[in-house]
Amino acid sequence: MDKQEEILEEIFTQFLKGSRIFKNREVLRHDYVPENLPHRKEEILRLGEITAPALRGSPCSNVLIYGKTGTGKTAVVKFVLNKLAQKAKEINSSLKVCFVNCRLAGTEYRVLATLCSSIDIKVPFTGLAVGEIFDRFRKNLESQGIIFIVALDEIDALVKIRGDTLLYELTRINESLKDSKVSIIGISNDLKFKEFLDPRVLSTLSEEEIVFKPYNADELQDILMERAKIAFYEGVLTEGALKLCAALAAAEHGDARRALDLLRVAGEIAERRGDKKITEFHVREAQERIEHDQVYESIKSLPTHSKIVLLSVYFLSKFDPNRSVTGDIYNLYSEICEQLGVSPLTQRRVSGLINELDVMGLLNSRVVSLGRYGRTKKISLGVPRKVINEVLSEDERFRSIMDYKPKYLSSLSKSSSNK
């Protein structure tokens, strides 16, 4: 047995000997749909009333569901549709349902392919025009004589990137159907989502609207308590740890997903250390770990030019934290583009990227007055420099430039010393 095998053997043995924390960690995952959804009775009843006519062969109203991340939208829709499908099977109703996450699907093609698959239409993974798939979908749907309820989760992600053409076609499909009908449930995290829609699409899609309000700390405690009973062995989770998870998530717009993530990661930390209980200490460490991972992934997934803008502010902040104004950033950005062999964008476009990074929390910008010289925007990093260094150093394109000494900064240093 070599050293690596010995290390793994020790890890596995230690884990099996260690304290038992989790009974079922899967119930703390985002995709788990519990049998009971605390504090969402009103929303469940409302959606149930809207969709019930489908059991008698009538198309139900289209619904738009809004609410911030972690407010229970997806869980409620899945819960209601699961119960609806069960009831339809009991009474031999010609009702079918389909749930699609548009962000994960990514393209109109994949959304349509998922809809086709749910009613037993085989479509190749790629290769067909979207229009051709839609025609197949419509013809096969009509031949089946069914009521088809389609739930499109994170619908805003599809519309913002691909436009609302598919939504327009889906909201108009019933005009060309006689024996089948389609109803749509759209789910969005963006309360301004409607602004991206063509008025014709909006009028048809938003026949009914349900808004999910954020959970408060007490409601989050109830949710965590329900899940904890199934997730952990008795006596493992301390009351202080549970309350802290709820309080931290309540501070972030009442996000139940964040609360569940905190609880799961805190449990994993306790488990790896062989601790017998999950305490507030584990929750605090879980918070740090989650925040680091979120920032890491946010930076890692940025387009090249956004990374260069962030790197420009990174270099400027090392030189002089008070020096990061838009003009300096653009000059440094242009120099880095040249070093990387990338064609620079216009200053106006770079200003737009700075605004996007500000919205993401990776940069902080504030307008400051220069008296009679007008106003300017001061930019600072919104995340630790070490995280930016960590992520970009792992990017093959940026690795070689992390220790670069920008000429522009040298010129700034000389001009400052000459004053």
C-alpha cells in the first residue's frame, strides 16, 4: 500500500469510527421537496385552486410567480404539480405536467427538448432547428389529446439571454390546438422580469400572479427544525446553531436555501472533525466557507474582459486604494489587454462592465465631488485581494500576469514624486 492509499485508508477508517452526525443529508439539498412546507399554506392553496380545473380537462390560467431566491417558489410549484399528477393518475385524467429549469437547460432547444421528452417525443440532443422541434412538439401534443401544464423555473434567465420568442410561441400555441391545451407556470427571481417581455406575451402569461414574500427568522427556524429532524441524529444539533442559521439567512432577504446550506455545511464541518454536536462555531465557519466559495465561483465564471477590469482594480488597489477612478482603470485595462493579446473594449463599454461588477458585489463604486472640477466615480474592491489572486492564478490565461508590474502604475508613481 503506497502513501496515498494509506492516507485514504486512514480518512475512511476515521470517518467510520467518528461521531454520527447525518441521518439523511439529502433533505438539506435545494432539490429536495418535503411533504410539509411550513409557512406556504396560502401559496399552495392559491396555486392548487388555479391548476385544479385541469383535472376536468379544462386548461388552467397561466401563472407568473415572483419572489427572491430561497422563498419557496420552486418547492411549492413542484409540491403542487406532484400532487396534481398523482390525483390525475387516480381519476385517469388526461393531464400531464413538466418542470423545466431554464437556467440549467440554457437554450430554447434544450427547453423544448425537455418538454418533448416529458410527452414521449424523441428529439436528438442537437442538430434540428428550434422551429422544427416546436412543430414536432405541437403536432404530437395535438395527437395525444391532453392538458399539459408546463412549469418554467428561472424563466428570467432564458428571456434575458435568448429573448422571449419561445415564450411567445408557447403562449400562442393553444390557438393552433384543438384536442390538447397548454398552460404555463412561469417562475422568476427577478421582480422586474416583466420589463423584458413583449406586451403581447405579458398579457397572456400573467393571467394570474403570485408573489412569494421572504421568510423571517422565526419562519426559517421552523423550516430548519422540520428538516433537521430528518437530517440529523437526535441531540446532534444545538439550539444555538439552529437559531444562528436562521438569523444569518433572515439578514440575507429571508433566504431558506442559504439557511439550509449553512446547516448542511456546519454539519459537514462537525462530521469531518469528529465532533459530536453542531454548534454556533461550526455555523460561523460554514458561513465563511460558503461566502468564499460564492465569491470564488462568481469570479471564475466572469467573461475575459470583466476579469481584466477586476484585475485592473486589483493592481490599482495595491498601488493606491484611493486612486481607482474610471480613467485610471481604463488606462490600466488597456495595458493588460495588450499584454494578454486581447483587443480592448471602448471606455463606455468598460464603464458598463464596472457597473455590472458593482451589482455583483465584486466592486464597490461611489460618486465623489471634486468641487469645481465636477464629480468622478471612485472604485474599490468588494472582495478580498487574496481571493482574486487565488482564482485568476488558476486561470491559464491570467496566471503569468499576476506578478506583472504595470507601466501605467510606474508613470503614476513618477508623476506623484515630481509634485
